Amino acid sequence: MKKAVVVGAGLGGLSAAITLASKGWDVTVAEKNSHSGGKLMPVMLGSYQFDFGPNTITMPQVFEQVFRHARKKMEDFLEMVKLEQHTVNYFPDGTRFFLSSDKEAMKRQLKDLDPKGHKNYGRFLEEISRLYRLSEAHFFPRMFKSVMDYASPSLSYAFMRVRPLETMDHFFRKYFGNEQVIQAFNRYATYIGSSPYQSPATFAMIAYLELVQGVYYVKGGNTKIAESFYKIAQEMGVQFIMNTKVQELQVSNKRINTVLLENGQELTADEVILNADLLKAFPELVAESDRPHFTDKKRNGYAPSISAFVITAGAEGKFDQLGHHNVFFSNDYRSEFDELFKRQAYSSDPTIYISNSAYTDPSQAPDGSNLFILVNAPPLTEDGRLQVSPQSYKAIIYKKLEDHGLSLTGRIREERIFTPLDIQDTFGAYRGALYGISANKKWDAFMRPSNFPADIQNLSFAGGSTHPGGGSPMVTISGMNVAEEIARRSK
């Protein structure tokens, strides 16, 4: 029986483990934390429950595919609730703009708010659908094993049809005229940790996921996805070593011969899958002499994505103005991204996202509201410093919410702050970046590090810093893709 070791029990590692186990492999997963799912981490504060992330679930068919590998039905494990009107966007002048997968509901709003957008909305949906279909056919299932893969004629043809040289902001302005509407759509760039004024229009396909396929929530918390994967993986015979960090991947003759754990345990395997932040884990676990094609200098050349400043706040009572997903926008979105990416500084006027999942699922906060408050943050400095005082920045966030009419004064019963330092330490994220590599540079947006390193024959990568990219569906796809390829080449 072939043996595999998976380093990391994130969604990519879990989907890889389940896929290989379904093909008869003996799989062991080593995870440094006590929970599975990586950033899909449950946070409990008193009676308040939070999903650390992701709060927005799209592409349920991807997760369903993992269950099919295990010969299980997703509905036996998860209750996916579709949120028709899923996000409320608030602007400083009091305007509200609701995002929905109901086409007619969107057009009714746009009729008064954005006549140009109302006229173009059908064409806009057609174009983002086209971008998604091309990506689904040519990019999601593809793994890049050598430079020659990038030269594929079919890939080149598809690449030039997904607007790689246009920015997301420029793309949205073709269809919409109202600055607030454009701002709401530009926020999709943050889903890949990037700026709408730099990242390619290709990623406007994210709008397709929310406005056509729809946004979902898992009853009982989105973390149920990871918990279910963990459960069925165990049922399939996958062994988990939790609360144990991998110390080193020892290489001999261009193959990993030993996976050394910090407790001194040694694991051997035919194949090793690294489901961890590639920019941090690969250099830490493999000696530089064994990875000449991925030196520390090359790693340092990648621009990390944005990070996050998060407050989990358990509040008394309900907030009538809040929906499930809520965004309170800044006065000047472009300046906000200039601060984040050009100055590597915290915005003085941040856009604030709030997930209030108790709006849909009261069991998450029986005593009130579970407010997951997130503000985009720059990654840590190159020498690992945090550029802000957490308590001072929390005060700025609460003051801005109060200016929007959302006062939390006297209502918070439980509270915890997570900074990019916490994200780095908890999830092994390079400089605390949430999505690995930024998509602001055209090359980095499409030519992410290969799933299969050039220097080590039995090592592969799954997760957000390799193909097909960040986000819970993409990392799940990466795990399945890698496992399928490993199984093929091992026959």
C-alpha cells in the first residue's frame, strides 16, 4: 500500500487526504493546531460562536465533490443555507446597496442608484459568467509542473480571453457609473488579498460566484465543513497527529526520506503533500541547498497579500440595521488601498466588514449577536513588526461604526482581537498574509509557485499560495488536484 504524509490539516490537506484514501492510500496528516480546517477555525467566547474565516461560502459543488470521493452525501453532514440578499453595503452618506443573487432585485436597486448599471446589468452578468466558465475549464483543474505547462497553446488562448491586462476597477467601470456601486464590486479584490486598482479583471469572476451562483452559510457554522471532512477522513482510515508541528522535511537524492516531527517522531512516505503557507513552510522545513529553484531570495521577491485586523465581539441584543454580511465603506477607497499596499500602513479610514451569522442562525449567539469585525491590514514588516497598537486601532474601528449609527458602547460582553501577528503564529502565514501571494503583479496573479517543486520528486503543494489560488473552494480544489496527480503518476 502506498503511503502519504500530509503536512497541515487545512481544507487543501483534508481534501487531498480524503482523495488519496479513496484510492487505497495509507494517509497520515500532521497538524500543529488542535483544530482541522486551517483558517476555518472555530472561536468560542462564552456563549458566542464565530467562524474565524471564511465567513462567505461559495461554490458548494466543490465541497460536495470531496464528499463524493468518500462515497458520502454532503446533505447528510451539512445544511447549506443560501442567502438570497447576502451583503449590505453602507456608505458614509447613508446610502445602502444590497448585493443579491436575485437578478431582478439587483436591477430594481440599480434603476435609481445607477441607471448605467441598470442598463448594462444583463451584459455584466453574461461577461462575468464567461470569465468564470473559462477559469473553470482552463485554470481551476490545471497543475503547473514545469515551465512548459505555461506555454500550452490552449492555456495561452484562454489566458488572453480572461482580460489579464485590464484591472478590476477598469472592468467594473465599463458597466457601472455610480462610484458607490463600483466600490462595492471593487471589494471583490480583497477576496484574493489584492487591490482592485492593480489586480487583473480576470478575478471579476468572483462577482459571478456571489451574484449568479449565490452565497451560502452552513447551519451551525462554516467550520462544520472542516469538521465533516475530518470526520469522514478518520472513517476512511486517515491517521491524524494533532497538536504536533513538523520540524523538518529531510531530503536525500531529491526525495523526502523522513518527515521529522517536533516530538522526535519520524514518518516515512512515498509522497509528501505540504498543505501550509508555501512561502513560510517550504523555506523553514527544507534546507536551502535542497531547493535551488526556490531560494530564500526568490521567496523574498514575492509580494504578500493583505492581512487582517479582526475583532470577535459578542454583543448583547440584536442590531436591527445589520444583515448577515455587512460592509461599512471608507470615504476614499483608492486612498485606503494606497495606504495598505504602497505605504504598508493601516488605513486611517478603513472599510469595515462585519459577519453577523446569528442573523441567520441564532444558535451562534443565543445571548445576542456574534460580530466578526474585519478590517484589511498590511502584512507584517519584513522584520516581523506590527505597525499599529491593537487597542488604539480597535478604538478607531468602533468610532467609525458609531459614526455609521452602529454603537457598540456598553453592549460588548465578550471580545478578542486577532492581529497579523496572531495570523502568522496560529496559521503559519508568511508575514501574516491571509492569501499567500498578492495578485497585484500580473505575473504573480497567474504564475503562482508550481504544485510540484522542481527540486524534490515526491513533494507537492496544496493551499492558497499555489495553484489555483486562495479562498476555501480554491484550496479544496488544489488538494484534490494534487492527490489525483499523485495517484496517476504512482500507478
